[in-house]
Amino acid sequence: MSLSPEIDNWLVKIQNSPQPPTEILAYYFGLFEAKGFYVLYLIGSFEFDADDDDWKYEIGYEPTPKYLHLQGPDWKGLKPSAVLEKVLAHLKQSAQLSTGVFTKAEAIAVGFDDGDLVIVR
């Protein structure tokens, strides 16, 4: 699966935006479905608990830009499970998660807001 340039471009913008507080322990890449497209967003949390997904609600960081609309032809017509799989594969391969704001994170997770989290690292 090839990397998605729009996700990497968005991550570069986040890396170049104001940095999060040093107390941020984990990052959550959330997904939800909007009118005809999917939206990916990022938050940082002051908490992390591998056994309880509620840590993602303890928001301590919201980057600019926070949201990315996944609207291109690579995303159109995909079922939610395929979108999650594609985003997860991208995040696992992305060099952006090995630098900057993400280096000190205890965990990085992705998932649909109404579903389970998948730990990226």
C-alpha cells in the first residue's frame, strides 16, 4: 500500500505548527465519516492507559491544522474498515511519526470515534 501524500503533507504542517506541551503522553488519530467523505484528526492527551481507551478524551493538544478531509479518489467509495486499514498502514510507514512532536509519545493510536483504538506504536 503506497503512502498517502495528503496525510504526509498534513503531518509536515503539524510538525511545523506550535509544539504541544511537554506533558503530552499519547496521540490519537481519530476518524469519522462526514457528508460523503472521511475526516482524520489529531489530538494529544495528558493520559495514556493501554487497557482503557478513554484516555483519548483527556485532550491537552490540538494542532493547527487539526483536521484533514480524506476526499481524493484514493478514498472515495471505501468502507470504514478499508479507510482505517489504509490510515494505519500509512502511519506505520510514515517517517513523520519518528520526528518532532511524536518522538516522546508513549503511544500513538488510530481509530474511528465510535470504535476501538488500534495502537500504531
